[in-house]
Amino acid sequence: MATHITAETLGPDANPQPAPHGKFVTWHGVKTVARLELIQRLRSSRWKIALVLWFLGVGAICLLISGALTTSYGYVSTTPLGPVMFGMNVYFILFMGLLITPTLASTSINGDRNQGTLAILQASLLSPMDITLGKLLASWTSAMAFLVVSIPFIIWSLAAGGVSLASILWVLLSMSFVLLVVCAVSLYMSARMTKTSASTVMSYLYVAFISGITVLLVGLGAAVLYEDNQVLEMSPSQYSETTGDPIACTVQDSYRSDSNLDKLWWLLAPNPFVIVADSSMIGQHVTDGFSSEDPLMAVSSAVRVARSGDNLSYNEAWCREDGTTRSAEEANRLMSNPELGGPVWPWGIALNILIGGAAVYGTYRRLNVPYKQLAKGVRIA
């Protein structure tokens, strides 16, 4: 005689519900996912080869930069070579980091989904945010590994003089933050796109936009907003026979071209190179860096001048609007301390936090189950 098992036979637990995921996010869950990701990466011999090639490549470029600067400027310049070496090394390492970082996260989710392993994590007690932050931590840790092996070449600039330890620390912190945001955006592209090739391309497009296209937009915007404004033109008319300093000025109405960069500077704020360069100037006095031999100072000064919308000229430093002249001490003080705009890096950090936060939330939404709508060809298990 066959026995029919019904809901009444089993009692109130006949229709058990799926186990709840528990808390929104837990450190144990994040650590577990990150550990699984990192173990999988470490098992690959290509990862170790990539680190060795990175170390050798960065070291070779830094050696070439050091040798070229020593040969070119060692006997004609009294300025320490440290800032020049430091700036060029930082820009090169950041550039290479932005090229490698997208590949570390842009296939993390859709790659697992295509292999059917993502569903195992989603069916466990891990929450979607655990999976999101775990994969983000793993990809960021991998990116930091490349940055860590580059630290000796960044610190190398200390031996050349002219570079403070505080500048190196700020540069390392800002570079780490920038790479974290790139990892977050790449992870979102991996969750959003079905194909790994599409997510990788979109990640590189983001890096290209934030690093280069923003500069292009500022240049095109300056050309569009270019206009001539009526100003008072002040120019020295008489000079002292003893000192050679101006003692009288001619003031007349004139027109001056204005690119209105003060309306466009915010486009440069989230640029990784701007953030790194401007944050390295924390605690330092930023002067007119256009003639400076420090690449970081040059970029920081450029964006701050763009923010202020004004650049003091030699004539304006000596002359007043009533035709009188300033003293040599006052004029020199104005020329050595131009009215630059404030720091740009806090705005860049804030914008990148918004971008990274939105990417993390978007990834969480894409990993949340049950799905309301699936893309064509997406497999669950």
C-alpha cells in the first residue's frame, strides 16, 4: 500500500522557506568571499609572472628617468632632482595602474556567472552586499599588490632631495583611493554586462573618460566659452634710474581674452592625475607652477589657476588702477604669492566617493535575488 505524503502529514514545516541571508553585510562574509577570490588568483602562475614583470618594467623606466634627468639637468640646474623624478615616476606608475586595474575586476562577476559558480554564493547565507564588498576587496587588494611593489621606486626620490615624506604618504593614499574607485566601477560593469569582453571595454572607457576625455572637454569648453572682456590695461610708463623698478603706470581701457576656465575646472576635479598631484601639495605653498620643474606642482597650480579664473601678470603686480606703482617688496610678494584658487583634490575625492558608492550600490542591486528581469542568455546555475 502506497503512502501519500501530504502537507498535513508533514505538519507546519511542509513548505519550508529559503534560509534568510541574515544581516545586510558582515565582515565574516566579506572576508570569506575575498579569501576565495584571492586564493583563486594566487593559484595562477600568471599572477606571479605579472607582478615580476611589473616590478622589472617600472624599475627599468624609473632608472631611465633618473639617468636622463641626471644627464640633462645635473650640471645646469641647482634645483634638486627629487621633485622631478618623484613626479614623473608617480605619473608613470599611476598610468600603468589605471591600465591594469580594470582587468582585475571587470570579469569578476559575469565570469563566475558564466561558469555557474556565482549561483553557489548567492544560494548560501552570504548576502548580496557580502559578495559585492568581498569581490571589491579582492580586486583592490590585487591592485594594491602592484602599487606596493612600486613603492621602492617612489621612495627612491627621497635620496635625490627636495621631496618630503608627507608628500609620498599623501600620494600613496590618493593613488590607493583612485584605484579603489576604478575597481568599484569595473565590478559594476562586470555585474551589469553579460559578456566579459563588454564589461572590460566599458571599464577601460570609464578610465579613458575620467583620465583623458575630461581634459579634452575642458579644452573644447574653453574654446566655446572664449570671449573678449573689457578690462583696465596697466603698464609701466616710467622706470627708476637707480633701481630700474617702475615708478609710474599708464592705465587705459582695453580688451582681454578670457577662456572662462573658472566655469569648467570642476570637470578636472575627479581626474586621477589631478587628485594625486593636488593632494601631494597638502601642507605646501602652491606657487605659479607653469615654470616649475616639479610636474606635480605644475598640474596642481594649473587646476588652481583654472579654478580662480585669474592669473596675475607682471604689470598688474607693479601697477594700481589709479596709475600709481607698488613698492618692490609688495610687487615681489604678489608675484611670488599669486591669488590661486583653493585646493581641488577635496572636490575630486567627493565626486569619486559618489561614483564609487553608486557603483557598489548598482552591483549590489544586480546581485540581489530574486531577479525581476534577466538579460537574454544569462544563466542562474
